[in-house]
Amino acid sequence: MIMLEGATATAETVAALRTGADAMKIVQKATNIDDVDKTMDEISRQTDNMRMIQEAVSSPIGAASCFDEDELEAELEELEADELEEQLLQSGTTVPAVSVQPTRPVMSTSEVDELTALQAEMAL
């Protein structure tokens, strides 16, 4: 009885698969690869058009779009340097030379004691 039920279930499954395969054949006959390619090309063109529209809308309006921000920053730095130089010349002062000397870190007494003990251990 169990074998008969299994065989019936298998036959029903095969029939359902055949029905599905037949339905897929009908859908595939209705779908032409050229139509799919044309549709994908049209979607691509519309996407490109939308991207160009978004770029046009987001671009700056007016004279601000003509300037390069890096060039403006460099020009500002140059003007500030010229202004500082002019102020120094008017005041008659010179910029003091800065001497950079390496400094030793300041260690506490406990750190010095620890270091000495560690050196003694390593000497053994």
C-alpha cells in the first residue's frame, strides 16, 4: 500500500512538472530575445538620460561653477602670506628664527628606579 501511494505521488509530481514545462515553453515562444535586448537597451538609455539630468540639476549655477576650489585656496594662502610680509615690513620687525632641538622625556623617580632595576636584571 505504501509503495502504491509513493507511485501515485510520483505520477502526480511528474504530471505537475510536465504542466510547468509546457507553460514555460509557451512563455518562451511569446518572448523573443531581440525584444529582450531592445528593452534592455531602452532601459539603459533611460538610465543614462536620468543620470545626465541629475548631474545637470546638481551642478552649481552661475559664476561659482567657473572656479576651481584648489586654485582659490592657493590664491588665498598667497594673499595672506603677502599681507603678513607687508605687516612685518611696516612694523620693522623680523620673524625670529625658530630652533628645534630634540628634548628628552622627563621621567619620574619611580620610572628611573624601574629602568635601573631592569638594566641590572639584563646584565646578569
